[in-house]
Amino acid sequence: MMPAADVTPGSTSNESPDLGLLFHRLNNQLGIILANAELLEAKLKDEVGRARATQIVSGVLEALATAREIRLKSR
């Protein structure tokens, strides 16, 4: 059975459904990581732990921006 075509906003007919679906899945996973890192950042009391959570948040935001850039260039 073939996966459904990507129906995320901004997808175009020039982008293959498989590639669009992969970007959608990647963004979903990065969103989950981001949410958990932000929760840790808010709840951690120690500076070292909070700083590490902040690094994760920054890294995920950069990864999301990179994925968006790759997707735009692949069109």
C-alpha cells in the first residue's frame, strides 16, 4: 500500500509525494523533540541541565530551519 500524498501546507505538485511525506514526518519528529526540550528547559532547576536543554532547543530550531531550506531548494 502506498503512503498518502503529503497534504502539508506549501507542498507543490513538483515535489514527489514520498519526499513531501518524509519532510512532514521529519518536521513532526523535530516538533516532538522541541516540545520535550522546552518542557525540560522550563522545569529543570539546575543551571547545567537547563543550559543543555537550551542547547537542544536551539539545535532543533536550526534543524527545522535547515529542513525548510532543503525542502524549498528541492522544489
